[in-house]
Amino acid sequence: MLTTRRRFVKKMLALSGYALGLSFSKISLANWIADNFSRQTISQSITQLFPDQELQKSDRISLKLPRTAENGSVVPITISSTIPDVDTIYILSEKNPVPLIAEFSIEPELETYLGARFKMQETCDVIAVLKAKGQYYQTRQKVKVTLGGCGG
Amino acid sequence: MKSPFLIFCLFISLTSSALAWAEPEQDRKQILTFYQQIFPELQLADYAHGVYAIDADAKNSWQAIEEFPPYEFALEEGKELFNRPFSNGARYADCFPNKGIAIAQNYPYWGEQKQTIITLAGAINDCRLQNQVSALPYAKGEITKLLAYMAFTSRGQLINTIIPKHSQQALNAYKQGKNYFYQRRGQLNFSCASCHVDNAGKFIRSEILSPALGHTTHWPAYRLNTGEMGTLHRRFMACNKLIRAPIDMAQSPALRQLEFFLSYMANGLPLNGPSTRK
Amino acid sequence: MSTIKIRSKRFTDYTLVRTLIAHPMETGHNKNDATGELIPAHFIQTLTFKHNGKVLSQCQMGYGVSKNPFFSFKIKSAKAGDKVSISWQDNLAYSDTLEHIIP
């Protein structure tokens, strides 16, 4: 049975393990814009992220996604594109309470390629939006999410 | 002069004994033939992948995740835990043949001394108790990490479940496991066989049912639904809950017998744990 | 033990870099089964991917990213001995970073 003092020391040690990470803040981390990740509809999210922009449908974006998500908690996605000069990739899930999953800046040294795993609550379109030279391009693909039978 | 009656009795008992001992092998061949008829394209080793051998879409998704599987952390921790000495200086390696490396294919086995089925999880706890360390809970937590590491070192080993010929008790345990598998239970009145034999390859709601052959190869598994490592026995418990049957506890005699039966059916299949499942 | 794992593989035309991060990515909308209380939100918000000290990708993400996040990138041109790093910070101000040398 830990004494109160030992418990305190243990807790501080545990916290300091995380705090060590904070000391490495020479690394510039991206800003996190809370509004982008608020609970809203997909239309609201798109309006907020891409105000007054046309998201041109493009067949030059490839999405690798399952037809049916085995489990909505982990849906693997791969995005690749032949559109030149892409500088940002956005991943959205149409019916997620927070439609924006993530956005990535892409420097020229990177291929226009991204792999990720994300959550889906229900069957809907997964939307990839790519920004290149101030223009926005999109493609979408439906993924089925079911409550399954026995997988639990 | 030997009585013909006695000779007759001897003959009958030898034959029925031979027949009794032939039963597990017959069962195994029978179930193999059955599945080969439903899934003519599958090789024996394919069954180790469970439903992914028969559901291409799920297989692609699973392979994408296996490229950098989420069980890597549990595996790394498991290796550390496995190599860490107990307070008396002894280690897990001292309790197991071959220092505990590449041995999972020999579990479960019939323990002569204890006259019971020994599973790998049970053996881990036996080792701990022998070294004055408390046993680990069976359903989740630290034991899943140790199992992940031991499964990993055993990858590719072919399942080798033995029913010792001299032990009637071992054969009985096998039969009890078999009965459990085929016995209907619970509100839904399903047996394991109802889904995993009679309806293997068919849909239950939106999911495809896996064949029972190979159910024991890929544990422990990182479960996408819980985000945790799960064991075979925890899965048995979840299944019973889903069919609204009374739940036998992880590592209870009934579940160890079931594992013994399933493992014998899977003899010759390669181990491929730890893995990821939905 | 770091929360970050990084693996890389060099191909003819690109180098694939994959990362797996141990993080609960808790949404803040799940309940603790035992106590019935809401589990507080705890998720990575920003992530930075660098190659030889240069930022190649900055990411903002929400709790829609899966628990134990995975990401993969392709660097057009990288050599053996190059350094890549992944750094993350979450909503509770915890963070971690790991450097990996491309073999």
C-alpha cells in the first residue's frame, strides 16, 4: 500500500516523463485551429475551411479505402495524386460529428502521398481535398460502416 | 486354455480403444474435408488468416493495418516483461523448454502431473506462482503482452497438439471440448458449430462468419473495437455473451477444453500471432 | 520507451516513412464503463515530420484520427544516413519526439 508521499512522488515522476517532451520545443509545431475541429455539419466545415472556393472534382486523386470498414474505429486510407504542386491535403468524413479528420501541409520534397487511419461513425463519403497553387480539388469515396454481427 | 469369451472381450476392448483413440484424428480429417468442400480454393495454411482468407475487402484493410500493426507496442513491452527477472532472480525462460522461445505451438497440452489441460497463459501463471509472484488476470493486461511476445517468437511454427495415447483423461478432455463446441446454448440456442461450421463463409448481418479451423492460430490479437490486446479466451467469453449464453470464465476448465479441441483440429496450421482483428 | 515508432524503406523513386504513435486519441465523448463518467478528451492536435531538420509536413488533426495513430509519407529523394523525425503535441500539452536514421 503506497503512502501518500510515495504516491505523490510516483505521480510527479510520471508527469515529468511527459514534461520532458515539452522541453524539446525547439521544434516548431503547427498551430491548432480549434474552429476547424468543432462539431458541425460537412457543409459548415467545408464553408469554414474553404470559404468561397470551388472544390473541383478531380480524377487525378486516388483513394485507397475499404468498401466496408471492418470496424469504424480504424479505417485505413491512402491518398495519392498526380496533380502537380499540391501543398495541402485535407481528409474529411462526411457524417463524422467533426468532419475534418486532419490536414497536412506537403512540402515539394514530398510525394503527394499520405497514409492514415481514422474513425468513422456511419456509412458516408470520405472526402480528400487537395490544394495546389491556390486551387482546390476533391474526390470522394463511400465507405460502409455497419454494426456488424458478431465481431463485437 | 484361454476362454474364447475372454479373447473376444480383449478384442472388443482393444478395437474400441483403438477406435476411441482414432476419434480425434477422424474428427480432424472430417472437419478438414468439410471445409475443403466449401472453400475449395483455400490451402491448409490459409485458414490461419481466419475470415481474411475468404473476405477480400476485409483482407485488404487488415493488410494495410498489418503494414505497421498497432500491437507493436504490446509486443515490445512483452519482450521486456519476459526478460525481466522476478524478485528472486529467476526468469520466465527458466520455466519453459527452449527458454520459452518458439514453443507456443505445443500449447495447450495435457499436463500429466496436474491431470489437466495446460495452456500457455496457464503456464505463464504457473511460472509466476512457482517464483512467489502473484498470478496475472487472464482476460486482459500484462498477460496479453507476454503472450504477444511468445506468440511472436513462435510465428511459423506448426500447431502440434498431442493427446497422449496412454491417458484416458486427456482423451476425455478432448471429448468435452468437442461436446462444448457442438452443444447449443443460450437464448439464441446457437452452438459454436452453428456459426463456424454450418454457416462458415455466410453472412451474419453484415459480417462473414469464419471457419472454426484456424481459430487458435493468431492470438493474442489487437482488437480494433477495444483498442486493446485480447486473448482467445476473452473472445470465447464475448461470443457467449453475444449469443446470450452463460459466460465461462477465461482459463476455466470448459474453455481450456474447448481450446484443446480447436487446437487439435488446427494441427499442422502455422501460428501467426500476435495479429490484428476488428 | 518512446511513444513513437518510425520505420523507413528506400525504393528506387522514393523513400517510404511510416510512423506509429502510442496515444489514446480519446474523443471526450466515451464513458468509463465502470464509473459511468466521461473520459476526458485526450488527443494529438499537431504533428511535424522533418527530414534532415527541414519540416516536410505539418499536420493538424482532431480526435477523428484512430487510437494509436499511424501515418505514412513518401520522400522523393533521401539517402541512407538521412535523419527523419516525428514530433507531436496533444490537447493536454503532452508531447514527444523521435528521430530515426534511414538505413
